[in-house]
Amino acid sequence: MASSSVPSSALAPPSPPDTTSDAPATLATAAPTSEPSVATAATTPPAESLSVIPRPVPAAPPKRILVAGGAGFIGIHLCARLLTLGHEVLCLDNLFTSQKLGVQQLQRRFGDAFEFVRHDVTLPYYCEVDEVYNLACPASPVHYQYNAIKTTKVSFLGALHLLGLAKRVKARIFQASTSEVYGDPEVSPQREDYLGHVSCTGVRACYDEGKRVAETLFFEYHRMHNVDIRVARIFNTYGPGMHPYDGRVVSNFIMQALANEDITIYGAGQQTRSFCFVDDLVDAIVRFMACTTLVGPLNLGNPHEMTILDLARAVIRLTGSKSRLVFHSLPNNDPKLRQPDISLAKEHLDWTPRVGIEEGLKRTIAYFRTLDLSKYKRPTNHTAHRSSEQINQKTAATTAGMTAPSSH
């Protein structure tokens, strides 16, 4: 397999990697700490629709943790896991693509340990925390293409403001990057040292390039200011808690199948994806934040690859649907391949996904069957967008009138 090596001596001094080897280039290493070793933590299920798989997690004293984008699909599961582990969680979200249902569930279950603030990360936020997770950005094409300029600003300014916060309070900070930084890859599976095949002018570029520049900011803050970072490239994720109208392939197929509607396949359906169940992903994220041997970038996803056509057939079979498959022309910007090489995650996190696609789809379909769709906003909801902008304006006015510490 051909692959591009990235010299990373600047990230892991003093010895540079062997760029003549076929092995992945050495990634940035984290400074050793006195954190305890891995121990088994007792976990209990959090909110109603949020499941937690008990896994060995790093034993640590309770922390105050900021989760930006914490009301989103992955974010709300992460908040639930952190609360279950005994931490206090401050959740920031502008609710543009998220729902308050998960937030309300966590407020009922965990009380004062969970705090929600409606805030947009394109504006600074000041608080005292021990850790920061940045998951703030629309991740579905339906949502991030709705306002491409805003999407780019969220990735860039969100990273900038949260890195400034982490620098000021000396907090470890996690960046939820994406497999989209690899673009339409020419190699498979994708290793972390693959430089990608990305368009900076296409309709997906607002998301792809926004995440790439966020990675750049994270590593420059690491190099220049010694900020303790963790950068993960997250591959396709699914599970209970998905927005039914988010436009992603799993939710689209399940919604169409449950309604016995035609299932839309683009092209011949031979493009491949690798789907990771959300509980497995959250487990990896928590392990990565506790890891002291590297800072990333690190692929997180399920390496089991399947075609979109096979996914559609599996959804029809598991739902007992009468849906037909309908084929449409393939968009030019649709990646043909997506499969992570998770060798580094196995080595450094002692992690591999445990939930197979069959079991994961069954759980996800069961969740979708329970939904009251009247409580969910449809995609490109203009009311939600205007509400988000109003929140921004109010926050900007408040911020302008206060004296804030310099974070950058």
C-alpha cells in the first residue's frame, strides 16, 4: 500500500522518525504524568436513550470538564459517560443542529453535576475547568452545507477560542477531527500519516478544510505554548441518539425503511464506509484523553468496511421493511472509500470496537422506533438558525461589555 509519511520530529523531539520505513511516522508524544494506571470503573446506564458499555477506564479524581458541542449526537453520549464516571460536566451548545431532549435527560438524572449553557463557540467563553472537549461543529452534510461560511468559522474560531481557554487554565484539550481530512482517499485503509486527497473549493470543503485548519491550530498551540492536546480523527459513527433528520446514511436508511419508503442509493452503492457504534467511540475518546503516550492525530473508528448497498440491504432485513432500492447518480464529491487503520489506537489505548454492525443496527433501529418525530426539527431549519444567530448577538453584546482575560 502506498502511503505518504509525515516527518514529525517537531512534534516528538528529539529523535526524528525513520521516513524510509513503511511503518507509520512517529506521532507527537504526550508528556509523562503521574496519573494512575487503568482500573475498572463501575458504570450505570445514564439517560434513557443513552447507553454505556462498562469498560476499563483510567482511575482519576473527579474533574470539572467542558464539552463544547455537548448536546450533539456524540457529545451527549460523551457527557453521559463523563458524568457516570463521577465528573462535573459543563455542556456548551448553540442547539443549531442539536436537541434539548438529551440535555433534559441528563439534568434529571445527574442534577447539579451537569450544567448546560447555550453558547456559540465562534465567541469566547470563560470558565475554570480541568479538561476541554471540542466537538462543536455540524457533522452532517445537510447541516454543514446549510451555512458553509458559518461552518468554517465554527471550526476555526471554535478551535482558537477553546485552545486559548485551555492555555489559560492549563487544561488538557481534545479536538474531534474527522476522517474527512483524508478527502476522497487514494489509499485504503487510511493511516494517520496519509496526507489526504482533499478539495479546498468543493461544497464539502467548509467542513473538510475547517477541520484541517483546526488540527493546524491544535498542533501549533502544542508546539508554541505547550498546550496539552489530543487530536482524534473520527470515522462514521452511529447509534441511539442520532437525529432522525440529520441526513446521514444510517439515519436516512432507517427512517426510509421504517416508513416503507424507497431507499435512496447514490451510484451503484459500491462506495464503502466503516461504521462505529457510538458507545465504542466514546470509550475510545475517554481512553485517549487519559493516554499519556501520544497526542495524535489518532484514527478512531471501526475498521470493518461495508458497501452502502450492503448497509441498505441490512437495514431492510432488520426492519422487516417493504422498501425498494432506488438508484440515483453519484455526486462528484462523494468519497469512494472510508476505512480507518486503527493500529495506533490498539497499541496506545488498548482499544478495539466491540459492537458489530448487526448488533449496532438492531439497537439503533429499536431507538428509532421509539421516537416522537414531532419533537425533532427537520434539516436546514431556518427558525433554529435564526435562534442561533440571536444567541450570538446577545452573547457578543455581553462579551463586549465585560473585561475578559487574554486567552490567546
